[in-house]
Amino acid sequence: MITRKTIQVGGVEMTIETGKMAGLANGSVTVQYGETIVLCTATAAAKPDFSR
């Protein structure tokens, strides 16, 4: 399911979207502000692996 929210910030559209990209990550979001787009992802494991 894709969730998208668009608001005006300083006269420029900012869109926050989740559920479209990086489906293998535990969580991901893209933020678009004007012509700039940022992809943020997060992953996690059930148990920590300190050998890395």
C-alpha cells in the first residue's frame, strides 16, 4: 500500500511517500522537496550481530 502526503513548506511542495520503494527494507520513505528527492531506509535484525 502506497501512502502519500503533500504539503506546502515555504511556498514549495513537499511530498512524503512510503510503501513504493525499497520493499526489502523494514521501513522506507521518500521525501521530495521541489526538485530534490531523498530516500531513507531502515533495516533491523531479531538478534544483534557484533561480529561485523
